[in-house]
Amino acid sequence: MYISEKSFSAAFVRKLKNGGADYYRVETGSTCCGFPDIYATLKGWDCFVELKNDSKALVDDYWIKVDWRPGQQAFARKYLYNTKVHHGELHYYKYTWTFVAVSDGVVAIRMDDIYHDRKVDIQTSVNVWRFGIREWRELDLPHFLCWNTCVCNVQIKKEDTLETYKERFANMYASVFHMSVDDVRNHIANYYVNLATTNGYDLSRWLCRFIYNKGVEAQH
């Protein structure tokens, strides 16, 4: 899709800029071992992104082998561990990213673990998104990063119903990240997003389990 990592990087920062995000190229000879390529920020969120280019891989491959250099996965792991923060009932932490340009699209990897042998399952992992060429061109990259970089969980109370839980979640999330409560409500209602809850499931899966266990009916 891109002839080199340099051309992919240029396209990536162009998408950030077009979406209104600020960005900084931070990987230089003076930065520490494993430091990512790009730091991006917009309206209260920020993230680090490592870029790779693999012209032989496909978005439909079962797995890809990512050319991480020594220290890059360790940086992502330490960053994830060190960004765990507690705000009352709301707990959240932040991921770094690796975006890999493949021959027919782009693979986004949310760095949740150390990948041994640098192999990543891109078909079944909940921390991987695959974009074909058209999907990538149409993707609102800052919006995607904004909603998927931070993983949140909110304490579940025995008296919670589906609606009271979603409302507490929306209010707490909006407060911490300085967002409109309505924006968070709409996102929960209309988008699938990996927002982990205390039982280890992402929000969408947890809501399904909540409906089943509580015997309430989802409102669509």
C-alpha cells in the first residue's frame, strides 16, 4: 500500500492533521531505546504510535510478524503499567499503538502484551483492527484513537441496571476526559469500542452478559 515506512508516516500524520490533531515526531537519536515514532494529541487525549511497513503481509492473514526493534515492546508494556489511574469508581489506563501498513491496507495493534517471536494474531485478537484500503482512506484517525486508546472500567454495583450503569459510566468518563456527556452516551449507543470492565470483558460483551444476568431487555 505504501512503498516505504517514510511514505506511510507522511500519510499517517496527514490523517492526524486533517482530523484536527496535533502531532510530534518523537523518535530521534536522542530518545531512549524503544521510544515510538509519533506523539499525537487532541482535546484531552494523547497517545504514542509506532509505525511499521510490511509490503508482503495482507489484512486477511492469520498473523503477521512485526519488525519491532529491541525495547519497543518493553516501552509499550511499561507505559501501559505506569498509566493505570484511579478516579473514584472509575479506573483507566492507556495503551500505545503499532500501526502496520500491509500490501492491501493497515493493521492497528493496541499494545496490550509482549508478543513472543513478534507474531500477532490479527484475526481474533480484540486489540487488533484491520482496515482495507478504502476503509483506511475513510477512517477518522483522531476519532478512532480518541475512543480506543484509553481503557476504562467502572465499579459494578449490585443495584445497577443496564441503564444506570451506562449513565454512571458516561458521567464518569466525561468528567475524567473532559468530554460532553451526550457525546459519550452516543458513542456507547452507536459504536463498538473496547472499554474493559472489572470482569475483564470489553463494554459491549459485558453489557450482553449484564442483560442476561439481570434479565433486562436492551433498548435499541
